[in-house]
Amino acid sequence: MNGKQFLEMLARLPARVWLQAILGLLGFVVLAVLGFAVIAGVAAVIVLAILGFKAKAWIHGLFAGTSPPEPPSRQERRVIDVTYEIIDGRNDKTEQSRREPP
């Protein structure tokens, strides 16, 4: 079957088949748009609720007049011994080459 024969076959279809196909396509498009709108609406409501709770906490902290809470103190206090080694770099060849012009 070539393209011309396919178009002739489509032209012979009754009008009710064309009407059903068009209504089905329109119904599918409407449901897809409404479905997307519902999903986007639910996401927007969730985002607004989260922002509302955060704004409420921020405003309450702003007008409460209290300083921000201090971090908890450490219960475990350990002293770590550290040894240091002081290196005199004046006798280093790279240090001397930096000081003396070539």
C-alpha cells in the first residue's frame, strides 16, 4: 500500500469515525492539560506552605528580640598534644636564590 492508497482509504471512512477520532483527540488533550495543571497546582501549594512556615519562623525570630541560640557545649573535652618543628630557611638554596638577583 502506497501513500495514495492510504489517503484514499482514509477518505472512505464514515463521518462518525472522523468525529470519534477528533473528539477522542480533544479529550486526550484536555485531560493532559488538566492533569498537568493539577500536578503543578499541588506542587505550588506545597511550596507556598513550606515558604509560609519558614516565613512565620523568621518573622517570629525577628520580633522576638532574643539572640540566636548558642550551640550546645561540648561534653567531651580532649587535649591533643601537638609538636612543632621550627625550620630556619635562611640557609636554604631556594631562599637564597630568591634574594640574590641572577
